[in-house]
Amino acid sequence: MKFSIHQKDLQRLLTVAGDGVPKKTTLPILSNYLIEARPAGVRIAATDLEISISTSAETAVETPGQVAVNAKRLQEVVRELAKDEVHVQVDAGKFKMKCARSAFELYPMPVDDFPTLAQERATFSARLPAKTFQALVDLTCYAVSTDETRPALGGVLIQITDKEIRFIATDGHRMSKAHASGKFPVEKGEPREAIIPPKALIPVAAWATESDHEVEMELSSAAATFKVGATTLTSRLLQGPFPPYESVIPKDNKKQLIVGREALLSSIRRVAKLSDSVSHQIRFSVRKDRLHLSVSTADIGAAKDDLEAAYGEDDLEIGYNAVYLQDILKSLDSDKVLFTLNSPVSAGVVTAVESKRDATALCLIMPLRLQD
Amino acid sequence: MATTPALRAGRIRVLPSDIVAQIAAGEVIERPVSVLKELLENALDSGCTRCDVRLAADPAAFLEVTDDGCGMSMQDLPLALTRHATSKMPEAGLFAVTTLGFRGEALPSIAHVARLTIESRATGSDSAVRASARGDQVRLEEIAHAPGTTVRVEGIFDDLPPRKKFLRSPRSEVKAAVRLVTAYALARPDVAMSLEVEGRYVLRLARATSMAERVGEIFEVQAEDGFVKLEGGTPPLRLTGFLGRPERHRSSRDDQYFFVNGRWIQSGLLSQSMRQGYRSLLPPDRHPAAVIMMELPTDVVDVNFHPSKKEVRFANDGWIWNELRRAVEGSLGAALGHVAHASGPEIADAASGAASSHPGGFAPRPGQVTEWPELYRTAESLPMELREKFLAPAGSDGEEDGAAERPTGPQIGVWQLHKTYLLAPIKQGLLVVDQHAAHERVLYEQALRRLRGKLETGQTMLFPLVMDLDAEEFETLLLLMPHLERLGFSFERLSGRSVAIRSIPAGVKRWEDGMALRKLLQEGRRFASESDREGIAEKVARSYACHSAIKAGDSLGPEEMQALIDQLFATSMPHGDVHGRPTLIRLGLEDFERLFGRRRGQPLL
């Protein structure tokens, strides 16, 4: 194997593929990049067995070949190299790298140990603009569950129809359903759905936003593949079933509260400083055109704040988890948000008023039962 | 019709004196070790500074006690062998007894069941005398002997085959003898003691200057490492001693020694009330090691209750029970709390051997904590302060002790080891916390407070969890419902035994799939129908904590780790989890020094 590539390009490839290298692993081979030189260019891959990332660049390849080298060391060395052409070759079982006047040798691991993810025929594919994908990810990934007892909630449910793409995430206490309607081409196959972990979606969104490339999505029965330019991420699907999310979206919430998003967010931040460290409870006292926020925590103290709002219904007292509220408010980008409420023990709905994003979200939050 | 000869009329007769003596002796001399007990007490009452015990492998065949006490003269010795002759009865009578022996029964009784030889030289006398007794016959001769007394007993019950038949095995006699000598060694640290069995030393204790020294020597551990000092009791009762650290629990009560006014006694009452004081710090069926000294006026304790004086009777059992339990709780609460988070002064003191000068002396805590809620409250006010003390980077404070200035490296916060243990550098070493055990302790106390206080916050659920319960689970649920609702659960009965869980306690994990609740209900079967409300609450809290706590294998973020440690030290008993396992281990720099061979001695590990 012998090729040369500019330091800048090599560093970019390594950074992108680096998201696939597990931080800790018991399988030593997974700490390696798989570097593959083909006549058309160089491909660098990494995997943690749940997701795998492969990225490539066109460059001058003298001799094709493959090698597995330690990811962390290679990345660190390349970062420090002169901004110049890097000459890479595998010779006598050693990975050799020269750049300007520096030379390095790394001892590779056997290429055959590197796991190859089974490629399955995609049954479905779709394309999404970078901004849409980023918006869908931002609006949902925060609500994914970290509770291991319900693995299906550890991912985002993606549903695609010919008119709409939906991302849905929930941890059982709050839920976000984001959708982008409009015209994005749906190619072959019927409407499909899959549950995908955030650690696959977040880097894809970042690459797309950075490069302003479209995201090409392909689903098979066991994996989802996302292509952004010359980079491909394949993720295993999480096993369902995903809970029946449609049925919990309240239909009879009549009480509408409109409040400034930034103002509410900063008020919650202030008041929640004194909330209980476990429940993060904060109290909403909704009055005519006012929203009072308060916190009272045994052994810690109490706080109050007061906001202007638009509200014309009966007074209402509801407890919420302040962290959940902040997550929702941060994910939205509008000037104002609309709370659609019913009772102190039923789900509240939060939506953006006039969103500027390329996707819209319906956020559900379950109250904390107030201790009276 | 055959009649038993003894029951025939007109045959009642007075027993011959030697039979009477043997029966009476039987009251005192149940077994060889009771002979040893009498001899030991005599030796210790003699004002000796050393006392050596020798036994044959079968103590019934041979046992000997040598002391260097006041001895007996040619005139006293024959008297000592006479029934109810004693030098120990105070003028004020039986209730003023402060010596160990007082009945004047022991030696004559022994002489009636065994061959007894006494060699003694009284203080100030040039000559010694030997008395060999068998029954009522005594032979005296002049011999040479060091000042003090040697009493030798051979062939116990040899002449009484039926009694001999019922003796326990020699091995269990030796075991009992070891415990007995240990007990008296604990009672009298000022006396050098040894125990030799078949020519081999089992115990060899030099005169100790303090109780702590003796305790340390006997339990083969630095007293401050293995024990918590007990201090307590409301006058006139004074309680002192050493409570084994909960993590050093034992399978039996053999390492518990109780003394009333210096007399070793066995008391189920005291043992139980002490166990209560440990509460959930110990697993079920495990027992602490302990040495407990009770001092109280002779008029509220009756030591003349049992011939072998093994048991005593208190004028007021309930009072003693409460006093001991409370003292144990208080001492453990204060000491374990403060050992756990005392980084600077306490540990530094331990290194210089002066820890005992701070009995439970963590300043903001009351020395005598009598009520649990009070304990919680006190503890809760501590976390921030503790945290500062506890994880303060080295050199950030001009602490009084020079040892604290040793470099401990930059502050690196808390580490998680194998997703199971949290490692936190403290000024004098390393703290290792078991994350599950620690969280369990935190949740347990939270739950207890909730169960006793107002309704707690429940997180309502988007997808109510529907559970189909069996008849027993459903029954248990109905019984435990009020408790569970206090914790933040709410339920809705759907149909039959189907229940929807509408809310769960806020902030807990692992309850989403209902398995934890099912386990709680299954455990609850055992206690749900008990009448003791408080007891049920405690058990619910324990079960709830166990199933909600983070497990080994859960990875924690830096804030979570920090929060867990802070919360742990805000509990009343940061040292142990609800099953009695330790939550944390402190590895001192001295332990590392030993591990790396920089210091002599065995490391704790």
C-alpha cells in the first residue's frame, strides 16, 4: 500500500471517521482505523459495532492495500504534522508515514480482525436537505430515554411517508414529535420506519450542516445507512416496539398559554437553581395573562418569578421538571411558545409559535404531581 | 406391680453431707470451664499484675491458674477450702459486692468434684504452703513458691461418672475457656494474661496501658481501625467500650463481650439492644464484634441472681435496653459519619495515634444523638461543608497537621472505576465508594423521610404502565398502597387485577418496565400484613432503595458522581448500605505506604 494525501485532507478524514471509534472497548481492533487505498482514492473506516463510519477522499494512490492502525495515535500525530503532503506506505509490516522532514512508523494490527458489517439490500431510500435533517435531530434527540429497561426508547423513531418525514423521541415523561412535510423525494419502496440511536443521527446532522450536503437515507431490515457526500454512516436499528405515541397526544387540551420563549427559559433557569436535585420540580401558576413560576424545596429554599403571558382560562397549578422544560424551550427557535394545557395531571403540549425552522415539533410534557 | 424403691413410704432420709456438697457444687461447677472461671475471678480479685492459665487438651483432666497476687497464708488457706468462707464479703452486705467472687463457695465446691491443689505464698511472707484437697480432706505442707497463688485442678468429675458423661467435648471446653480468658483480659487490661493449651500459647497479652490497646491486641487490629468508641449512658449508668465497625461483621455473637461493673456477663438482652443500635448497618443474621462496659450502681443490678454469676438481673430491663441502643446508635452515627468524611484532622490524628482523643468529636454534630430524625437533620446541613473539606485540593488550606501538607497531586475530582466504584482522592488517601451501595443508602433515607412525611412528587407517565398482578401481588399492593403513594406512585385500577401505574417517584430509574415494582410486591408479601406501621415503612423503603439504586455497570457523569458522594455523606450512616455492607472504604496513605513496602505492617487490603 502506498499513497500520498495532503495533511489537511487526511486530518479531516480521520476526524470524521473518529466518531466511530469507541472511547472504551474490550476488542482491541476497534481502537483502530481501517485505511484502505484503492485506485480512486483513500477510504478510512471505524466502528464500535453499533455504528460504523466510512469516509473517503480522492488522492494519488500508487499501490492499493489495507492496513489497521491505532486511531488515537494516528489522529494525534497527523494533527501535529506540517501542513504538507503526507506520504503513507505499508512496508515490511509497518505503517510508515513521512511529511516534510518527519517520519513515523506505527505497528499495525491484522486487517482481517477488523469487523465488516454485513451489507443488506436497502429496501427504502430518501433524501433530505441538510437543514431539515438538522432540525429534526435537534427537535427530538434530547427526549431520548437513557433508561436501559426500555431499549426502544433509547432511539428516535423515524417514519417516512411520501408526504412527510417524522422523528419521534420519548422517555415516557416527555415526548417530541417533529415532522417536515413538503417535497422531498421518496425513492423506491413503501413507507418505512426504523428506530435509530442519537449517536448515529447527531454526527450525520453535523456533517450535513457543515458541508451543506443532502442526507441520503437508506433502510434495510437491520440497519440504516446515511450518506453525506463521501461519508457513510451505518447504524444498527434498535428493536421495537416503540410505544403507541399517537394515542397519547391529547386532543382535548383547551387552555392556551402563550409566553415569550427566551423570557420563560431564563426565568426557569433562575428559579430552578433552587429546585430539588432529583425531581427538578418547578411550579407553574397560570393566571389571567400572567405566568408565575415558583420553587420551594425542603432544606434548600424557595424562589419566585413572574412573566407576562397571554392566557384567558381558569387558573391552573401545574408542576414540571425544569430540566425537561428547558430541553423543550432550547430545541425550539420561535420568539413565542404555545402551551396547550388541560389539568395538573395530564400531558401538556408545547409548540413553537411561527417556527423558522425547516421542521416543526409537537412537544409533550407530563407534569409532576404537586405535593400539597 | 413394681414400685420404685425411692418412693416407698417411710424411706425419706437426710442426704449425707458429701452428697449435699456435690449437689451444691454442681450449681457452681457445671463444667470444667466454670472451674476456670472461679479460679480466674479469684486470681483477679487477688490484686495480681499477671495471671497465667494452663490447660490440658482436655481441660477436665488438668487446668491451672497462676497469679502474682496477695496469696494466702498458712492460716487462711484451710479456711478458703471451707464452704461460705470468703475474704470478699463487704461489711455492707451482699448488695455492695464489687469483687468478682463473694460466695465463698468456689474452692470447696471444686474440691468436691476434683483433685484440687493450691500453692500460695502470701505477700510479705517468706514461706509458701501447699494444700491438697479432696472432698473435705485437706493436706497442708510447706513448700517453695513465688509470691502469689497457683491453683491446680485435676480430674474434674472423675468420681462422678454420670456427670462426666454429660460433659461437652474437650474441644468445646477449650473454646469456651479461650472466650472466658479473653473476656477477663478485656475486663482487666492492667493484668498481663496468658493462656496455654497443651503447651501452646493461645493468648499472650502484656500489660496494657489502655483498654484500646488491649482490644487492639485481642482483635488483632488497631482499635481505631476496627472499632468505634462507645460513649454514652445517662447517669447513673455509664456505657463505654468499643463497637466493631459494621463492615467487620461476624457470623456469631462470639466476639461480643459485655461487662457489668467489670464482671463478664452473657446477656441476650444486651446483645439484642446493641444489634438494634446498628440497625440496617448489618446484614440480617450478622453480628458486630463489641466490647461493652456498663457501670452502674450496685443497687440497680443483681449479680447474685445466678449461681454461676453469668447472668445478672437489672432493676429495669427496658431502661438498660433503651440506653444501650441509643448509645450505640449515637456513637455509630457520630463516628461513622465523621470517619467517612473526616479528611483532615481525624485521619491525620489516626496516623499519629491520637484518634482516640477525639471520641466522636465532629464539631457540628451533637455528641449524643438520641433521635433519628434529629440525626437526619443534622446530617443534611453538612453536605457543602463536607464537600469542601472532603475534596479540597491539597494545600488549599493551612490545616493544623503537618501530614496534610504531603502532596496529593492536583485535584482530579471523582473517578468511576469499571462503572462500579467511585474513586475520590482525599487529603490523606483515597476513598473508594461502591456506587450501588451508596445510592441505596441515599434512596433508603430519602424514602424513609418520605414515608414519614408528606406526599412526595410523582412523575406522571406518558404511557401508563399496565401490570397484570396475581392475587397475592394485588393483595400486597392494596396493603402497601398508602406507603407507595407517599413515595410518589399513583395507581389506577383498570379491571380485575390489572393496574395502571400513573406516576412513579420523580427522578428514579429502572421503574419504567414494572419489574422493580413487581419485585417490591413480591418482597412485600412477607411484611405487608404486619401490624407495625413503622416497620412496614422501613421495609418498603429498603426494598424500594434496593431496586431503584443505580447498579454496578451504570456509567455516571462527573456531576452525578459528585452528587452521589455529597448525598451519601448527607445521610446519617454513610458508612454502610441497608444490607449492612460497607458503602465506602478509605485507603489511607499509610496503607499505600505499606503496600509499596515503605512502611512495615500489614496493609488493610
